[in-house]
Amino acid sequence: AGHQRYLCSHCRKTWQLQFTYTASQPGTHQKIIDMAMNGVGCRAT
């Protein structure tokens, strides 16, 4: 989607530094869980 992907020459794993969708960013899943446990809706971000 227009963002550069990086490739590890040792294990061949790929990753991105920039994400198109906020949900794809590292840590978003844990943030959603924390908000749900505190009774805050997901749209409150």
C-alpha cells in the first residue's frame, strides 16, 4: 500500500515501520484490551 517493507537477511522475516491502518500498529491490541477492561468504548480513542 505504498509503504516500504524490510526483510531480515538472516531469518527472511518481513516488517514495516509505517502502517496504513492504526489497528496494524504494535501495541494496539493491548490498548483495546485495556480499554475494554476499564469499560471504555473503542471509539473513545
